[in-house]
Amino acid sequence: MMKPGTKPKTVCVIDDDDAVRDSLQALLGGSGADVSTFPDARSFLETYQPENISCALIDVRMPGIDGIELLELLVKRGNLPPILIITGHGEVKMAVQALKIGAFDFIEKPFEPDALIERVNAAIRWGETNSAEKQKISEAKAQLAPLTPREMDVLKYLLAGLSNKAIAAKIDLSPRTIEVHRAHIMEKTKAESLSHLVRLCLLAGLEPDEQPPSA
């Protein structure tokens, strides 16, 4: 069940079947979720704000923009919330396609209430973890952003394990100048140690390179 006393972001249900929308709103709302329903993809897209969505349940078969097409549109927009695709019996091929595109999971009609709530909660937990990780990555990139191109060159050599003397030889500077660059790198990134700096770079996607770039 969803945690009592907490108000999650909105769970969105996009399905052209009135009975399904009403059923899911009652079921998920009764478990503590704030639920919004939409009869088609276009009405959902008109108010779409991924940062306010904890999970979205999308029917795979809808008139106009179907569930797969809607999923593809959301992926292109980026910052995708956890998506559960609603499929009918025997629509495994479409479910697999949805997973490949970026859906978190799929659920088959008819729904078993407890199983459905568990999948929605699992999607929400995954989204929260993923969002926290994205925030860490964004913060790491922001900490590296103030570095100059030359400081980035020195940093990449540092990640490759080169000494100040070796880096100086690589980019034709004095070891003392490399020391100054290193000090600036530590100051600008607010890294407390070399190991902290390395972890920061890994989070930002700047990995050590055994063959450092030439100056």
C-alpha cells in the first residue's frame, strides 16, 4: 500500500474506457494516491508536466494516438516518469515493444487489485530513486562546469593517473603550473580530496581514460 500520511505526486491514468478509468481512480485513490484521469492521449499531453507525475498508466489501444505512440512522444520530450502500459490478454508483443521504448512495466487486463497497487508502488519507488540519481548527476555536472578547457585537460590526465610531472610534459607546461591548475580544480569543484574529485567525475560521466586526449 502507499505510505499513509504522505501525498505522492499525481498518478495519471490514460484510457479511453470510462469504466476502466473510474475503476482505477477508485482503486488507486483508495490506496492513498492523488489520481488524474484522461480519456485520450491529446488531453493528457495538454497538461503534461512530468515533474508533477509519480506514475502514468497508459492503455496500449486508444483511438487517435495509441499507447505506444504516446510513450514514444513522452520519451522524446525527456524526463520520463515511470510508465505502466495497460495491455489486453495476448498483447505480449506490444508490451515488449513498450518496454524496449522505455516503459517501466506493463499490466494486463483484467487487473488483480493488490497486484496492480504493488506494481504502481514499485514504479513510484523506482521513479523516486531514479529522480534522486538524476539530481546527483546534475549537481556533479554543475560542479565541473566552471572549469576552463585547460583545467579540463589537466583533470582528464589526473583521472588517468598521471603525475604532475607527466601531465606537464604532455601539455608543455611546468609542474608548478600543473599544481596551480590542480588547486584551481579542487577549489572550483569544491572537492575535498582527489578521491572525492574522482567520484564527482564518474557521476558526471567523465571517466578515467587510459589514453588521455592530446593537448
